[in-house]
Amino acid sequence: MLEKGQSAPQFSLVDQNGQIQSLSDYKGKKVVLYFYPKDGTPGCTTEACTIRDVYNDFENKGVKVFGVSADDAASHKAFAEKFNLPFTLLSDPTFETIKAYGAYIEENTTRPGIHSSRITYIIDEEGNILKAYPEVDPATHAHTILADLG
């Protein structure tokens, strides 16, 4: 897991609309980067919908929100459409970014085939880790992040 003050690893990943999104494109903005195991699972849906429900608060603070999993862009698109998710979902099928951010689980016996855990980072305007959340409660996490953003 990355620590406060560390430089956030750069990434360029495809979003649910087939567009490439790069962290460097958001220099000058705060970014919330949250990693989750799989589209459509109960905990992941709860987390995404909780963020959706307060998304205007993130926008009002000028914060860009990205969700990242190994699911492909088509899965992300279906997930976003089904639950009216207004934020960007990024696909990392090679686990490169998931690993770089410490969200990769080498062996996941509880959910075979799912290799990412719930870790979230707030990245500051200069591209450094402002806050890390190694353990996340999907039902309350969005409110915790907003409180920490001030």
C-alpha cells in the first residue's frame, strides 16, 4: 500500500466508454481512486451506489472519482448503466495499476479469480498520495472520503 506523501503511480487505462484516462490528465485536481473486486457484486454495488448518491458533493469540491477493477470496459459500461453511476470506471485487466497501488491479492481463496481488494486513495493536485484507506466499509466509505476532503 502507498503512504501519504508518496508519488501516485501514473496510469493510462480504458474507461467504460472506451476512452483512455490518464492520471496526468488531472494534474491540478484532487482525484479519488478506489479499487474494487468486481462489477455487480453486492459489496461493490453498495460502494458504487453510495458514491453515486453523494457524487454531486465530490463534483462541488472539484474532485475527480475513478473506480478501478480488472473487469473489461463492456462490464464497466453495463454496471454503470444499470446503477446510473455518474463517475468513471477504469479497466485494468493486466493488474498493472492494481498492483502498483497495492490493491492486488496474490491468492484470493474467498473469491477465486478476483484479485483486487478495496483500497482507496485521495491524490492531491500535484499527484501525491494525500490519504490512503486500506480497509473500506462499502456502505459508509463515500461519506468518510467527503469528510476527509473537508
